[in-house]
Amino acid sequence: AAPSLTTEQLDTGVDWLSKFGYLPPPDPVTGQLQTKEALTKAIKVMQKFGGLKETGVLDQATLGLMKTPRCSLPDVSQAEGATRRRR
Amino acid sequence: SLTPQNKWNKRHLSWRVRTYPKDSALLGRDTVRALMYYALKVWSDITPLNFHEVAGSDADIQIDFTKADHNDGYPFDGPGGTVAHAFFPGERFTAGDTHFDDDEAWTFRSPDSHGMDLFAVAVHEFGHAIGLVHTSAMESIMRPYYQGPVGDPLKYDLPYEDKVRVWQLYGVRDSVSHTNQPGNPSQTPEPPVLLDLPENRSTLLVAQDALDRCTSHFDAVAQIRGEAFFFKGKYFWRLTREKHLVSLRPAQIHRFWRGLPPNLDSVDAVYERPGDHKIVFFKGQKYWVFKDNNVEEGYPRPISDFGLPVDGVDAAFVWLHNDKTYFFKDNNYWRYDDHFRRMDLGFPKDTTLWKGLPLQLDDAMRWSDGSSYFFKGKEYWRVPGSDMEVEAGYPRLIAKDWLRCTEMQSDSPDSD
């Protein structure tokens, strides 16, 4: 992530990406964390879907879009996310 | 985006506002009901769905203003953040239900900074309630982000992107023109033609010919983005992935495929290029490449770019079996590798290697059932999988199997 990113911003970003289908939900049993690679990929997909430059970084534009009011439904289905990971 | 969801099997759907915003100072109950009515009408105006308000508790679309965790798996989060959601069609108890976050300041005809325009959000959510998923298209109402008020509910016209998507689910409501794109100068109605004048008689003939999908043959046929396109003269018909006609009336090629020369009166062949999914149009010795529905710069170019030594092609299609592009002309065919942009060695070969196909095809296309389809005159032939032989039982009538024409229409005197 960007050097100036706070832990809180990172957590918020990860929560947002999970909530709207870009990242698989964290495993409640193992508490498995997201890998950096998966996070970067998820951010890029989110940026592309949102019409932003695909940097893979939680930059200000990306965080700004995450704060934009929106519909609760996810943008990417879990099944689709799984397919993407397998590839 | 999400994979396509179910659609409603019925066409008459009931709705009811079960709970209203707590802050009635902003929006009264009658206003809320009126806005819901008009937001549903946006969809039913263009597609054969009918919404009617009911008082009972068993409405298909139950509308609630609620807040925080309301036990449906999608808790609201106070002002901002998530503002509404709706459940896709289906058999579940909650299917079609639509929830608005009561912590938002819902407004109508107010500046953006004063709150959230209820009509705009309702149009989006009802899109979900009838089966549409989120899209990344910036101009779409189904983009997940709130984009501000959309104006007068009585005059609101859906973006073309959304119209096409709902037509794919439910078809087009009678009397709706699916080619009419608001705000696009190229989509404005053409002035009426005085058909009695001698110089306009050819226009009349072309128009009449193009409009009769049940008796005409086609210049070109292509599978584009999973849908089928049948081109005839200056027009085309479009079929969804499920082989449903988007409209019984044809659309004008020039109004949809932007950038072709205005004097182009027909096309020879069309195909979607494997790899980059650009769309290639052929006419005589020229070809054009489209990115989506806009022509790329630098076109037309000569078909000799493909290594084709002829003055045009009859047919072009991509064989699913090997992802290669096949060109047909008279009794010859060529195999082209679009990934390496070069013609394969050893071609042309004689089309008789494709057993059962006629000479001088109109066009060919692949289809999502894994087969290739070849078209000539009013008939078509199916070649399954990696075979090079026509399946038994063909040819069959294009009009009947693809274009929803009855036996009587297909067997018109013209067919002789």
C-alpha cells in the first residue's frame, strides 16, 4: 500500500473490498490474513470497475471512491472471485 | 460484475411501501409512494413488466425504510456508506424486496448536498429487484455508486446501457424503439422521406426489404459478445444469448456501429476477433475494426492485410474448436491466425472439404452451443463441434429457428 497509509485506512480498505466481493471474506477459523498479492489484485479490479487508474494501491482517489455512498450489494460474486484466484 | 441472476417468470408484479422514512418533514408518505411508482415505471415503460401497488402483506416488492442491522445480512451503516439494497428475483421470501437506509436524508428535487435523491436510488434498486446486477459503465444507473439526482421522474429516460440489459432479460415493450439513444445527436429521428419521388424509390425498396426479416436472406451474420447479429442492407436484428430478439424491428447499422461510411449500403461479413474481442466488418476489398461499437482510427484498410488475394469475402467466423478465423469466398476457404495476425500455410483449400455446405455462403458464425452455423439464402446449416460435416436434418429455415417467424410467414410466395 501507499507509504502514507495508516493501519486504520488499510483495515477500512480490506473490509470494503471484502464487503463488495473483491476479496474473499477472512477465514473465521484460522484468521488467515489476506496476502499482499491478493490485496493488490483486488484493488486493481475495484479501481477498474470504478473507472479509476489501476495502480493496485489504496491511493486517495481509491479511498475517496470507497467513501462514496453506494448500494449494499457486492460488485463481484464470490464464485467469480474464486475463479479468478484459481487462475 | 455478478453473474446474471434470475428474472421474474411472471410479468405482473405487486409492490407496497411497508414502512416509511421516520423524518416525514423531508418527504411525506404520498411523495414516497409517488417516487416509488415513477421509479418502477421507468423500467415498465420499456419492457413488458407491469407493476401495481397493493395494500396487503404479500406484495412481490416490499419496500422498507429501515436502519442498522435489520436481519437480512445487509446491515446499514448510518449516514453515507451503504444507502440501499434490493433482493434479486427468485423463489426466496425476500426476492424483490427493497430496503432504504432510514439514516440517510432522503430528498426529492433538492441540491445534491442536502441529501440523497430517493428517486435516483429507487431506480437503481428496482433494477436489482427485477434482476439487473451492478455494472462498471459510467453512464449506467446500475453503477453501484450514488451519482446524484437524475432529474424529473416524469421525464427520466434510462441510459441505453440499462435499456439493453433489461431488454435482454424481458424483451422490449411494444412500441418502444431500442435504437433511440437520448442525448446522442446521431440518434435523432431522420426526416421523413417522400417516397413518391422517383429518386426516393430505391430508399423505399431497401427499407421494405430490410424490414421483412421472415422472407429475406442476410448479408452477414455474426456472434458478437455472445449475441447474434443478422445484417441485411442498412439494418440489423439482434438476438440475446438465449436467442430472443431484442426487437422485432431492425436497427440501423450506422446508428449503432459508429464510423462506417454513410454511403455503405450493406456489409459482406462480420466477426468478433479472438483475443482482443474487436469486431471486424468486411465490405468488398475493405475492412473496418471496431472497438465496441466505435470504429478504430486508420480504417478502412484493404483485406490484403489478412493475406486474402480476393476482392471480398462471403463469410468469416471463428471456429471454437481451434480459435482460428475462417474466411470463405466462392469455393475456397482460408484459415487465419488472429493471435499472430497471419494466414496459415496451405490455404486456400476447397470448400468441399466441409461436407454438406453450399458454395458462396452469405456468412457463418460460431454459437455458444459449440457449433458453427452457415447461412445462405433463407436456410442455415449446423456443423457441430470440431466436425467438418453438416449435421443430419439441415438445412433449416433461418426465419423460423432464429427470427421468430411463423410457418406461414416463412412459407410466403417469395420463398420460391
